[in-house]
Amino acid sequence: MDFFNKFLRIISSKKITHTLLNIMIVLVIMLLIIATHELWNGVISAIWLVSRPFIIGFTIAFVLNPLINFIDTYVKRRSISVMLIYLAALAILILIISLAVPMIYDSISEMFPAFNAGLKEIGIFVKNNFNYDISSLTSYIQNIVSEFFNDSTVLDTTIDVLNQVLINVTNILIYFILAIYMSSNFNNIRQTMKRLAHKIDHSLPTYLKEIDLSLVQYVKAFFIGAIAQAITTMLVYLLIGHPNWLILGFVSGVSSIIPYVGPIAANCLGLITSLGMGTTTIIILCLLIFIQSTVMSYIITPKIYSSRNDLGIMWVLFGILSGSSLFGMLGMVIAMPLLVSVKVTYQVYKEHHYNSITA
């Protein structure tokens, strides 16, 4: 009886009542959001369509800003530095499209027979060792790859396709124009964001400053890591005499934008296309891939990523899976910068909270 009376006193206290009331308010808000999700989806989609050019333009300006600042130390004029960097970026983009893309396509076309042969070798190995027939699966994969190559060689010049191409080109031009404008006024934009953040909360500019510094370090580290990933992958496949070592290194470097998953997928492609090179070569390749992964994980990556923007593998996989589920390929790309921002925000909060306690 005493226990029951004590329990009644606890649940009737003001603290419990306020807590339950807050929980009920949150649940009602969630219920309203779920009930009107179609309306909110439309509103969010409209907001995203309107804000997407500005977000992409700001992202381009943010990524290129360290290079612009570096050139500006010598040129001393922001406008000239911006134009030099964007002209260089445009020239590199045109060079990649005009030279690298045809070479990549030709290399992938050359890998297609080796890919089919590798799938057949896998099917034979599974059949002989596990007594399981996967010929239907290998045939399905071969058909998908074959359809991709057949479709990509046919130039569709219908009005709809040409209209879509024109829209995409126009969007890209808009992104570049916005990026150039934002790069020219990047310091003013940064100061405006700082003032707005200060009006919202006095400590918010500190968070934004730390996130800004960490993201700049992350972008620099990513480019260095991607180049290192590409070079080491090229060396691995060059050592075993793979005919497409250059394209495999390029694919591995680009795919490192999705940590762990991208380079693993590139190495899987390399393994499959190497199956016809003999058992000894495959064993050597597996050993070289292990050495490369060890060097990248324990030597190169710790040197280019600081402890503040480095993420554990579980958080990386969580971010990739969550991002791909919510936003597809774009979500996989933006997952890492978002996780870095969240980690830095938590660290800054913890440092400020600890300082306020010890003060």
C-alpha cells in the first residue's frame, strides 16, 4: 500500500506532469506531420528545387575557395583569382570530357570480355566446390552489362532527349554563374552568415567557424586521399600486368568519394577482370590489395585526416546507408561532410560545456 501511494505521488508531481505533457505535444506534432506528409513532401520538394542551384553553387564555391585564397596571395586581386581558378577548372573538365571519357569508355569496352570470362570462372568454381549452379545469376549480370553497352552506343536524338540535354547544360551554366558570384563575394557571405548566426545565438558563430575549418580540412584531405588511392591502385594492377590498370586506378580514386565502399567495389571489378590471368596472379593480386588497404588505412589516411574530422568505419557505413536510403547517390556523397559537421558540433559543445563547468 505504501508503494502504491508513493507511486501515485511520483506520477502526480509537477515534474512528471510537465514531462508527460511535453511528450504528448511531441507525439501530436509527429502525428500531424505523418497525417499531412503528402503536403509536406510537396512543400519540401518545391523548396529543394528552388534552393538547389544556390546550394550547389555555394558548395562549388566552398570547395574552390582554398585554391582561390592561395592564388590571391600572389595575384592580390580577388576577381582575377576567381576567374583563373574557374577557367582552370573548366579547362580540366573539358579535358576530362574530351580525352579521358573516350579513353575510359574504350578501356571499359576492352574489359567487357574479361568481365564475362571472370563471371564464368566464378560460376565454374562455385559449381565444382559447392555443387551449386549460379549460371542464371551470371547470365543475368552479363545481360545487364551487355544492355548497358548496347544502349550507350546508340545516339538517341529525339526532341525529348535534346530538350533534356539543353536543360541540363543550362542548369550547369547557372550553377557555375552562381558559384563564380559566391566565390567573388565569399568573405562577405561568410560575414553575413556570422552576423545572422550571432542574432540567433551568441555561441552559434563559434560552431560555424569550427565546422568551416573542419570541412575545409576534410575537402583537402579527401583530394589528397583520392589521388593516393588512385596511384596505389594503379601500381597494384600495373605490377600484375593488368591491361586496364590506368582505368582501374581512375575508377578507384573517383569512387573514394564513398569511403570504403567505393574502393572495395573498384577492387572487386579488378579481381573479376583478372580471373583469366591465372591462379598465381590472383593470389599475388589479393596480397597486393591487402598491402594497399593496410597502407591506406594505417599510414596514409591518419596522416591526411586530423582526429577532428576522421570518422570510424561504423559511422561511415551508417552515414552511407542512411544517405543512400534517404537521398540515393547524392545522399551517399553528402553523408561524410554532414557526419563531420555533426562530430565537430558535438566536440565544440562538449568543450564549451566542460569549460563552463570548470570555470
